Amino acid sequence: MIDIVAPAALAALLAAAPARAPEPPKDKRFVLHLEASALGGAFDGQGVRTDSGGLAVLEVRASPEIRGSGWGIGLPFRVARRQTIGADLSETSGAFDAEPWFQVSKRVRLGLTGGVVGASRLNWPDLYQTGRPPTDRYSYLAWRGGAELYARPAAHQHLRARYRFVSYDYVQDAAFDETIDPMHLTPRDRTRHEVDLSWRYHQEAWALALRLDASRDRYATLLAREAGSGAASLTGEKQELVDVEPSAELELSRMGGKLGLSFQYGLEIQNDPYQGYYSYTGHHPRLLAKLAFSDRLTGRVRYEGWYRTFGPDGSTRLDGTATRRKDSRTAVAAEAAYALGGRFSAVAEAEFVKRSTNYTDSTTFGIDWDYTNLSFLAGVRYEL
């Protein structure tokens, strides 16, 4: 089956927000925001994997920008090392983009983007080849490019439209043989088209945002699946998935800006155009609270859920008498930061993820599709 992506890392969970049009550039010719973190802790479970152990994370991310008269170019990058202790799930990941933009008018800004993103996951245990040597096949490199338009059509309003094309190239496992079994250890090479549209209206104490996210993935090697059975396509049709998610968000600012609340709901719609095996609809609620306890101490808490029901052509391998596959995931994350001075902060992060599904567990590979993941990290962060 297609790997189900676990919820994003804690930082992404806590930082997510509707995009808004940037303000016109200031007079500064060079702007830099940099953040570096050194964290340590522990984890229990990673997706369907039952591994647990110690965890150390080093991450540097920066967004340097050079500005001219009516133009600019941003060069954001990120490099991270995630080291597991007592488990072989370490990874090095990173991304780099070039983002030139042009101020067409006072209210309209056009931008381009292009770059690379990837992850090196060497010698990971393979879920689908138990008893065999570890694999590098979860490693990948992708290049991406696209264009963006930001506009402020009226007072308090922001519009954004973005298109991006992404091409993923995964490491091929040495044991993969397309002539013998095209669905076992298959590389996830694919192309992806993304379109994001958003409108945001803001006042001093509240804001309303509407968004539409859409994507289309076309796999290079992986075959589509037959309705019901999930067997490989008899005609050799490649897997394709189309996703659409309209969403709405209400933001509230209280206590002089010390308390921020965000309520967001999205309706997930995934279409498997071959025979509907992976087609589903799902509820996607998100709640975020930010609170400044004092000038030094801040905290954030986020809840996010993905509650999906597959169509009538989905899997027939279900528990009990169920006729529709259901897949529910709930993530709760929290962060606290205490300013130490000199741009340093002490931070602590925790995340809880629970998944439940009525999809029959795999006895062949010993995989339980239901899981509970926990993680905790604490350390120091530097911001410039």
C-alpha cells in the first residue's frame, strides 16, 4: 500500500498559518532571520514503527533576503540532523530555495521560486523486507519550481495564488525487481503539481481566512490498484492521486495581543482516478493557542485531526463487518520557550499522535496500522 505520511514535525505543526501578502519592503538592503536549535530527548514510536529510544536534533534555518528598488531575492535554507539512540532511524534533511520577487505595483507583487529538498535516511530497517539487510530506499532528493502572486485588493485584505511543480527521486532498493514484483519495495518516484489559493481579511483583534489547496501526484513506477482487492493494476496503469482541500480559519487576538487563538477546518477530498481504491473524504480540524505568560515565557498548544472515510471501492480487507475503510489520526503538540537573554531561549517540545483504523493488520510483515507515538525534546534555541 502507499505509505501514509505521519503528521508534520512539531515545528511545522505549531507554525502553520494561512499565508498573507508581505508588506512592501523596507529600506534595508539586506535582511536576515536565522534560527538554530540544539535539542535532546526521547521518542516512542514513529508512525507504524514501534522503535523507541533517545533523540537528538540539531537544526539551522535561515531566510536571508537582498532587496533593491522594487525587487528582491530571498535565499531560504534549512539543514537538520535527527539522531536516534537505540534505534536505526537517524536522518539528515535539508532544503534550499531561490525566491526572486518583483513589486509590480503598490498592491501587487509577483515572485518565482526554485530549489531542492531532500533527506538522507541510511540503513533504516525496512517494513516490507523483514530479516533482510537495512535499506536506504527512504532517502530522496526533489527539485521544485513555481510562481507566486501576492495582492492587497482592498484595505485589510490579502490574496495569494501559488503554483509549484515538484519532482521526487527516491533511492531504489537493491532488492527491488520490477519484472518479479512491481509492487514490492517500489520506489516512490513521482511528479507533483501544487496549487494554493488564499484570501485573508484582518482587523486589529481578529482575522478570517479562506483557502483552497490542490495537488496531483503521478507516480513513475508504482502501479495503481484494483478496486476492492487492492491488487496491482491489470492494465499497467500508474498510480495517480488528486487532492483538494477547501478550508476556513478564524484568528482571534486577545489580552493586548498576548493571547492568540486560531480555529481552522478543512474538508479533505482525495480522488484515485483509476478505480477509486484510495479515494476518500475527510475532516481536518485544527486549533492553535499562543500565550505570552510574561515578557520571557511563551507557550503554544496545537491540536490537529485527520478523520478519513474511504469510498465504496476501497479496501475489502477490513476488521469485522465494516464495509468502508476508516482512518483517524489525532495530533496534540505543545511548546514552551523561556528567553535567557542574548537571543538565546530555553525550549521544551512535546508531541502525541494517535492513529486508529479498521484496515486489517499485516500478518505477513507484522505491522499494526493502529499506533500511538510520543516524543519530547528540550534544549536551547538561538534567534537572530
